[in-house]
Amino acid sequence: MKFLIPACVITFCGLAHPSSAQGPSADVLYVTGQADFIQSARGGGGGVTWLHTTPSQTGLDLGVSSASVADASWTYGRLGGFTRRRTAILSGALDVGGGRQGSARFDYQRYRGEIVVPVQSNRVLVGGEAQYLRLASEAQRVLRAGTVIQLSPRAAVRADYYSISSTGGTSAAVFGGTDLKVGRVGVLAGLLMAPGHRATSPLLEPGAVPQASREWMVGWRLPVGSYEVTWTVDVRQQAGVRTSRMLVGLRIPLSAQTSGRGL
């Protein structure tokens, strides 16, 4: 039996982490929609996330998302939080939900914890993240170490190393990406390489052997009044099979804020 795993363990649809991009006191609403193309299967979904930051730089991350591909669909809610300390930004989130594939029901859980440390006057960010995802009887554990370097006010680069443990064994992946400002438009691009990796695969076959994959992303980010629109296309090639995802996001400020960068 095949189960669907939301492709969220490894993502790079932007170089900024919302919890570290808030201003001193801010409320922001993120609305996203996606379309997935997997061989002959089609799917899509959407979600809403609310981030609230207090003047003490502690905040909440609340949201709900739903998606479907082929004969599977799932919905989950998110409860998270973040805090900014003198030398680090700490964040964590819990996603809990479930869904159905055919006549079978399954549970979905995802736990995430992250630490980001600004160095060199915030021009360099280093950090680490741990994730645990369980879908029905399948589980994945992901550890990430990475850095974001602000080359100039209009250019940033990012590099990450991932260690992935799942039913099919342990594998690793590396990611490199860039975020450039061209006029008013932010241009996003990234490439992920994995010699034996399936952590982002939306179809998980129990007992399958991890196979090499290559994944790349391009997109743009455009301010529209007080809003910001992000559009990305993510394409993955694995074992001769190409899958793709188109993601559109709308960032809606509910109060005054400043921008920033994170992991």
C-alpha cells in the first residue's frame, strides 16, 4: 500500500524563516496554494498560517493546511512558537492531523525544532534543525545544519546539509540557493542533490530503497502594495520519474513590521 507524505520535510521555497523575519511587534497572515503533478496523478492544496510577534520578540505560529493527490487527501493543524534571545532565535512547531487514501485512514504528525544564531552583525546566520515526521506506520527523521550569508542588501546565499533516516535507510542531501533583489522583484533559485534520498517524495512505498534524486527550484517574490506575492516552481528528478509542484503564496501584514532573513 502506498501512502502520501506531504512534501514538507525538505523545502526551499524561500530563504527567509517567518519567525525570524518579524518586526518588533507584528501580525502576519500567510495564505498559500499549490498544484502537484506526479506522473499521471494530479493534486493540490492550500493553507493559512498566522504569525504573531510581541514586543518582547516572542510569538505564536498557528495554521491549518489541506492537500490531496490522486485518491489520497489529508488535513492538519499547526501549533508553534518562537522567541528571540540575545544570541539566538529558537522556534518549534507541532503539526497534527490525518487523512484518507481510498478506504484506509491514516494519522499524520510532524515535530520541528530549530535554532538560528546571527553572527557578524546579522550578515551571517548559522543554525540547525531537527524534524520527526510520522505518517501511518512510516516515519522520517531529518537533521539539518545550514547557513545564510548576506552578501549585500540585495543578495543572499544559503547552504544546507541534511541527514535523513527513514524506513528505507539513512541518506544525506545538500542544498544551495540564492535570493537576489532585481529592482522590486526578489529572484529565488536553488538546487538540492541527494545520492540516495526520498525525504521530499510525496509517494512513500514501505520498504523501498532510497534512490538518488535531484531537485531544483526557481521563483520570484514581488511586493504589491503592503502585500507580498511569492511564486515558485519545484521540479524533482528521481529514478527516471519527474514530479513538479507550483506554489503561490500571499503575505498579508496585519500590523506594522520590518523585514528580515532567517533559516
